[in-house]
Amino acid sequence: MKTDLGLEQAFNPKSIAIVGVPRSAENHPPGYTGMTFIRLLNEGGYEGRIYPINPKAEVINGLKVFPNIQSLPEVPDLVILAVPVKAVVQVLRECVAAGARNVQVATAGFSETGEEEGKRVEEEMRRVAEEGGLSLVGPNCLGYHVPSSRMKMYDKSVLKEGPVAFLSQSGGHGQTFARLSTAYGVGISKLVSYGNALILTETDFLEYLAGDPDTSVIGMYIEGTRNGPRLLELVRQIGLSKPVVIWKGGITAEGARAAATHTSSLAGDNKVWDAFFKETGAIRTASIHEIMEFCMLYLNVKPVTSTRMVVFGGGGGNNVMTADVCSSEGIELPRLSSNTTDELRKFVTLVNQSLVNPMDAGSVFANLSTLERALETVCADPMVDVVLLHLGSGYGKWLPEPELAKFKTFVRDFSENNRSGKPVLMALHHDGLEDLREPFAQELRDAGIMAFSSLEKACRAVKRVSAYHRFVRESAPVAVK
């Protein structure tokens, strides 16, 4: 275990040196340059001191430029490298000489290429970093994206603060996470793209996040690990108080080969990872969207340990499909009590409708007073933990805008404030017209509703959240009488 990594300073730097800032934005290689980092930090409103490094310039973008790290007026809290591969080792030596500790190496072209020269340079980097005590993230990464510090590392993203941390071996998946956070109303505490994990690895960041008061959920995209036992131990410990939600890349032979060329990771046998998830209680997902959907639900509902759900929909054939999907995704559709069905019969006709769960009862959506009465009735049933409204993607087009606005407000407020405390979710299905599932789901999420663009996604989120709460409950020590 590494100690005193200085990560608090890396996540909250008061000064950042950027090595490899071109004199103009023209004629530079593809990917991030030092100019890109300066632009993004300015866009994010970073209030610390920025020091561009370029021995051939004096002023760039109105900022005074310095020839090297040693010439700075202070030791920077963080150094970002965006220089050619052949220059990286020398810059690391300069960081050591200047006493700079936290280094983010954005440069790619090392062991992930499979080329001997890239491997050789990476090993030289390792030697310099270890001997010099550098806390190095990367190479081949975008490093630290921290909304609370106004550190922006991704284009077309908004710095939305919140309780979710994300660790990613992929800079691109980190970018997707940053961009989707606002779409799902999920704020970020810390986001780290750590690339080849030469010095700092996922376990170092997990150790930090375990004690981070600003983080209550940890998401991960991981292709492989160099310390499986330590990762297993940490995830198992952290999971008792903070869910760890993981998208494991490279689960097929082809994916494993791709992982080796992406971050030079050893992806590992899929059976080993199956055992890892079973033993740690970590939540297994298959995309950034699924991580976001888990976070949206987990952060907005009280703990539930079962998957008992009642579904309001419309259309007999559609409800058969609903029952099949729920069953295949591990969702329980409980039989409603006689008291519940008796109460529903008072205002829900059985003509061309059914009160068997999932309910073919489109008439409950006729007006908000009927919908409120139906929701209050099923929420009072002790066999129900979650309520789902399953609607066609064109529903938003059928209602006049004022009525749609009232509908959104009602669903949001009822889910948040109903006496039972049971959540009301929404899932959409393609209704044969233009497929508006994702746009309408986003519109609903923007209104504060926990909405999913498919029934499958809603079921998986419910199953994962309930599985996590069950894991915590079953892992709690038994009180001795």
C-alpha cells in the first residue's frame, strides 16, 4: 500500500503547471495539447494559478510563459504533461528536481502501443517516478476532473457537483460520464481518468475515495488490474458503506485484446471477474448509462431490498411483453391484495382493462386525480415496493403542453412526498410511431422524474439497487444478545 500520496492536493490544486503549450492553436497533433487544458480550465472557472511551460515563448493567451518547471515562482500543486513521448522522461526529472509531486501525463504512445520503444520509455518513466516519489497518474490519460475545484478536463461537459465519483481507465468513457452526469441529474465529486496506471492505480484512488466525505457512490470503468487481491479487498470493504458500480471492459477474448492495446491492461479471465462480483457485492453493469441509471435510482429512493413492483400500462399484448421482461430481468410482480383490488375497482373499469399486475389500466392516466388515487391505493399495499408507469414514447406528444407540465410535476412530487415513501418510476416503450424514448425520457428526467428509456433499463436499475441494499443488510454483523 502506498502512503501519503498527496491526492488531496491533486484534487484541489491551487496552482497547475502545464508543460507542452503550443504558441498557437494551429498545426498541432491530434488529441489534447497544453492549449486544450488551459482552455478547459478557463471554461470551468478554475480560480487557481496556471503556469504554461514552453521554452520558446514568453506569453501565450495572455499568460506569462516559463521555460521549465524549475523557473516557476512556486512549486505547483499539479503538473500536466502534454509533450511528445521522447520528452516525457526529461520533464519528469525536472518535476523531481523542482519538488513537484503530483503529475498528470496526458501523453500517449507507451506500452499500450505494443511497440518496444514505448515499453522502454514507460519503464524509464516508472524508474524516475518511483525514485523521485512522484504521484503520477497516467500516462495516456486525462487525469483529474473535479467540479468542486472547477477543474474541467472534458469538452461539452458541465461541472455539476455531487456525491458520485468515477474512476476510468478510458479517457473517452470519463468524458461520457462527465457529459451524462447532467442528463441524469447526477453530480460528480471526483472523476479520474488514469490510463495505463503506471504509478497510481485504481486501488490508490479507491483508498482515497473510501474516506472522502464528498463521495457516497463510486463508479468504475476497468479493463484490468495489476493487484487483484487488493482490489477485491478494497471493494468488499468500501461496498458496506458506499456502493461500487463497475463496468468491466474486455470480458471477451476480442475485448481483452483491445484492452491490451488501449491501456496495456491484463483483462483477466471472465470467470475470475464473475467470482469477484459475487464476493465483493459490487454492482456489475455494461455501460456508462447503466452506471448513471443505478446512481439516479440509488440516490433518490429509500433503501429497498426486494424487487416487488407494480406496473401501470395499457394494452393486453404490451402487458404480456411487460410481464416477460420483468420476469427475465428478475423483477417480482406481486399479486395485489384483495383490499387493493377492491379499492381500485371503485374507480377503474374492467371493460377492456385488467387489474392483474402488470395492469392493463390505461384509464388511470385520463386525469391526475384518478392517477393520484390509483397510486395511493397501490402504494398502501404492503406487497408493493416500487411503482412503475409504463407509457409509450409518444405520450408527451399526445398531451397539450400545459397538461404535460402538470403531469410531470405531479409524478415528481408524488414520488418524493407520498405517505408510503415508495418511489414512482417511469419507463417508455416504442409505440409504433417515431421512436421518442430517449428524448422523452430525458425531458422527464429534466423535470426531476426517475425515467428510463426502456422497461429493461428500469428493471435492471431496480434489481441492482435492491441487490446492493440486500448485500449490505446481509453483511451486517449479527447482534449478540
